[in-house]
Amino acid sequence: MSLDTVKHAADTPDTGQPWAELGLKEDEYARIREILGRRPTGAELAMYSVMWSEHCSYKSSKVHLRQFGEKVPENDAMLVGIGENAGVVDVGQGYAVTFKVESHNHPSYIEPYQGAATGIGGIVRDILAMGARPVAVVDPLRFGAADHPDTRRVLPGVVAGIGGYGNCLGLPNIGGEVVFDPCYQGNPLVNAGCIGVMKHEDIHLAQASGLGNKVILYGARTGGDGIGGVSVLASETFDETGPAKRPAVQVGDPFQEKLLIECTLEIFREKLVAGIQDLGGAGLSCATSELASAGSGGMRVDLDTVPLRDATLSPEEILMSESQERMCAIVEPEKVGRFLEICEKWDVIATVIGEVTEGERLEIFWHGEQIVDVPPRTVAHEGPVYERPYARPEWQDALQADDAGKLPRPESSAELREQVLKLVASPNQASKAWITDQYDRFVQGNTVLAMPEDAGMVRIDEKTNLGVAMATDGNGRYAKLDPYAGAQLALAESYRNVAASGARPLAISNCLNFGSPEDPDVMWQFAEATRGLADGCFALGTPVTGGNVSLYNQTGDVAIHPTPVVAVLGVIDDVTRRTPIAFAEEGQLLYLLGDTREEFGGSAWSQVVHDHLGGLPPAVDLDREKLLGEILIAASRDGMIDAAHDLSDGGLIQAVVESCLRGGKGARLIVPDGLDAFTFLFSESAGRAVVSVPRSEELRFTDMCGARGLPATRIGVVDGEEVELQGEFSLPLGELSTAHEGTIPALLV
């Protein structure tokens, strides 16, 4: 078969092309022909198909994502916002922190180990490309029913992939979640986040400027793994027999990535790059088109110079390959020699594959023949924009009317005790130590909080103890009941978790996981969740630095629950003032902060005891969340509290049990006036936390809460070796520990 050159394409306008097989719609293919004034070559078609995919172009979500920039003003901390590889915020003392969350959902269902491992690898390179040293990772995960055979297939592989890759990189895994729900059966959510640290002057952007500057591809050789991988997989629904398309999942090599990280950081230190981009989704198609699009000129690439693992790869396959551990740098000619020397020192393959040119075209050649001649912005930034139709689902009213508050409640103290045990042993509320113990949480020696704490926290300056904290949260059950409120509840919980650790929330990233955008019901969920998140960020003053949209998360025509995952990053001036969740000192007083109401819609109790989903989620009061956060941060900083735990899934009793087991101390609780025991224990009202207060600090703490108008109710004391609810029941810590810690190993080992 002869090479499909630009000249050949112009001379053969009627040649049939596999645009549909590559995921393009008929009108999209027609638009490409209109842009080029001819049919595309095979290489051009490959580039447009991956770059115009849902995963890369956000063509169904762009119109809604604009709210994050329009509604939410950037605060003083924002240094780099939406549009780059990752957002960057100022955390003081000359330090900048970059962070982001992304998805690797579909690849992880097909090949759990490599899908999850390369998800970690990809997000780490995003952070590296900003100029930062990666310092920690997090992993929000969602799987099908805990006792389903396919969960046993997928979950161990995903966990091993995350742990194997992250541990080999020497990056502590400090946070995340594991949630089980039948809606994720056949479509798990494997989201991955990373935090990186740099000085302000070290920030790098993805752009190719400077006539004559060289384009250098460095890192691993390009192979046949992951051809069209996530860029195609993430734009496809799964049917009952598997994905509609099965391109190879990318294969990761963490040791190569570790070399790439150290090599890149040395290159940064010597200021050898004018622009840089990692190769992730869409591979070279993305890196070349985005660098050229964001720069001030054009670009010429000689594709036959790309180092290959498989010499049989066609130009189209090289452009679509998502082989891992690769970066693309723009380097001034006089610095190329030193750049290559450093790469050789680290045993990293580096090749000059092109240069920045005059004009505004991206031109790619194969053995001297031109196979690509495109305006790069049309590939990278001017893809389709869809105003997808959406409407409130017909079933939404009936779902909300099915009030969880009408479910049968325990009728005796014995039944109340039994339901507490059932709750703490349920897969979602049980200890995840079997999973998190497979991750190295303390490598590098700077981790100060990690799972199962409310937020992960790392020290970034050993002299001053400056640190950052991150939490990720998202409750798909709440979002199914009300996507607008559900997104705000995810934001509020993540914000609350960071504040409970003692850190001040600064900014957010997000990973928006939804079903098919071609379904008006799903698109309504997405529109509402995005609107809710934008409004919530405005109210809390937490700008969105970037994120990820993952659509087509469904099996057949059954979509997952709408699952907006929100990552909040916070800063703490002195990590030695952090607040853990453990009740560790007998005699300390327990205070419940916030208001408790009869709110059980989407609750853990309704799921565990009644297998029910219906009603309305807890009400959101973002002014209260902000006030609660301020109180928790001030109390932590000034030594007024020794422990704090936010109240969310499972309500007060879940938080108390976790804090007691974490500290090895019991608690005696009393039901406050105006509440019944059931509501006190199981309500999931938002804007609440439980804290342990040294007796010497009680007056100072309650005076502060009273002066600020935050309800603070004394509910008990840290004491003994059991959790006792006065007048109702007692549960020895040993019995609680057995129930809490035995569930996950029994299901998965």
C-alpha cells in the first residue's frame, strides 16, 4: 500500500476512509474536509479522531465547564488555572503546588493492573510537565457490588497496579476512597490524583515558541500498546460482552518513569526547555498539536525519527499510540547538546524529531513525504462543541418522593445496637486497610497524615514545616437523588475534610464521571452537577484549577450514578499543628459541631439496612461549611482540639467508631436534648464534625463557637474500652474492630 501523502489526498478526494470506525461522526468528518479543503490523509484522520474524541476535546461538556471560569473568580493564590496540564497555586514561602485528578476508568476494567498503573503514571507526568517534583498521589475508586465475582477480578488488579506503580516511583499514596455500588458493575471508576511542589520561578507551560527551536521526544520508545487507548475507550459505552472497541491498554514501566522524572527535573534546574508537554491520551497527536497550537509559530516533525519498539508500526499508529513514559520538549538549538547529555546520563532515550517553524501549520513528514499539513488549533483546541439536549428525567420526581425517612426504624435498644454493627461492617463503611496497606504511604518521610485520616497531608519544607493537605470525595447516591446538591455535597465534604485536618482550603480539581452524553437524562445530571459545583465553588471561594470529564460510563444503556469527585487542596503553615481523627486521650470531651436533622436520603443506613435509594440528600449550607471550616482550622492552630472527624457517610456513629478504633480509646455518648437516639446516630446532615476537646480548653473552645454562631453540643467523653450510648447499648472496641476490619479481607482474599 502506497503512502497516503497530502498530495495524494488532494488528488484522490473520493477515496473511502474509516472515519466511523475511528469514532468520528459523519458531520465531524465533513468538518475536517472543510477545514483542510480536501479529504484528510490517513495520518491526519488518525490525529483528528483521537483529538476530537470525548476524552480529549470535551466536546459534550465544554459548554457547561465554562461556568468554572465565568462564575468562580480566581483568588490570590491562583498562579495557573484551567487549560494547562494542571493548575498551580501559591502556598507561601515562595512555594507553588500543582495538583490534578484524572480518570482511567475503561482501561482499568479491561486490564485492571495496567489500566490503573498507567493512570498513576499519566497523572504524575501531568504534574511533572508543570515543572514540579511529584510528592504524593491519591486514588478515588469505585467498584461494583463488593460480593460480585467481577469485583474480585477487577479490584485486586487495580489496587496492585496503583500500589506497584506508585511504590516503584517512591511516591506516597496519602488519600482517596473506595466505594462499592452495583451501578459500577462492569464500569469501575479508577480516578487518580497527584500533588507536585516547585518554586514559583520553576513553573513551565505547554507551548512551542521560538523559530528554529528543536522538538525533542524523550523517554520510552513508542510501541503498539495503547493505540487509540484511552482517547477511544473513554468515548465508548460498554455493552454486556465488553467494550465496543478494544484497543490495547497502555503498558507501564515505573522504573522508566522514575528515570524520566529525575532526568526532567535536572533539565528544569538547568533551564533547558522553552516548553514541555507529557504524552498521555492521544500520544504524539496531542503533544505536537497542543504545543504548536499554544505557541507562536508552526511545527515540522519528521515522524520516521521517532524511536520505536515495533518497527512495523504505521505512521497513523505512531501518532495514535499512547505508550507510556514519554515527554516532548521544545529546546533552543544551543541547549540541545546539554539536554541530550542529561538524558544520556539518566539512560533516557532522547531524539530531535522536529523544530518550530514560521507560519501557523503543523507539518509531519514520513521519510521525506508530507503526511500531515493542518492548522494545529483545529486539532487541539477548535474541535466540535455540542449543545447536547438534556431534560430532567421522568423518573426523578418518583425517586425523590420515595422518602428514606419513612423506612422502618429500630424498635429496641438491641436492634439499634445490631444496626450499628451492621453499618460499621458494611463494605463501604468497613476498614479499607487491606487495600491501603498495599500502598506505601510514608515513603520520602514527609507524610504526616494518610488513610484513614480525613485528609492526606505532606510536609513540603523541612525547616518551616509548611505543608499541604488534600481530600477527595464524591457520593454518587446523593448525586443520583439531586445532581446539583450532590455535587455541592461532594465539594463540602472534601472542603470539610481538609479543614478538619487543620489546613486552609485553597482550590479544587475535579473528576466528573457520568454516563453517555447522548442520553438527555445523563446530560441533565451533568449540567446540574456542573452548575452546582460552580455555584458551590463561588460560595466557598475555592477556584477550579482544572480537572477531567469522563463520559460514557455505562454498561449497555444503564449508566452509573452521576459521580462528581471533588479534590480540595489546602495549606497548613505548620504540619506539627495538624489534627488527626484519633480519640487518644481519656477524659477529653466530645463535642458535636453543627445541626443534626432527620436527613436519611441516600444515607448509608438506608443502603445497608434497607437496600434503599430514594428521597432527597442532606441540605447544603455552604455558609455553614465555611464557618465550620474556620472554627476547625483556628481550633487546630491554637491547640483547642486534639482530634476532629467530619460527619458524612454513616453519620455520627460511624465517625465516633472510626476515631475510637484509630486511637484505641472508647467513648461514652449521651443523646442531646431534642434528638432521638436513631437520628443522633445515623443522620447524615452536612456541615458537621465531632471533636475531642481537652478539659482545659473547653471554655475557650465553646466561647469561640458561641461568638461565631456555630452550634457546639457536648455529647460525651473519651473513656474506657467500649462505645456506649447511655441508656441504649454498649459495644466493646474488640467487637467493633472485628466487625470493621474483617469485611474486606473476607470478600477479596
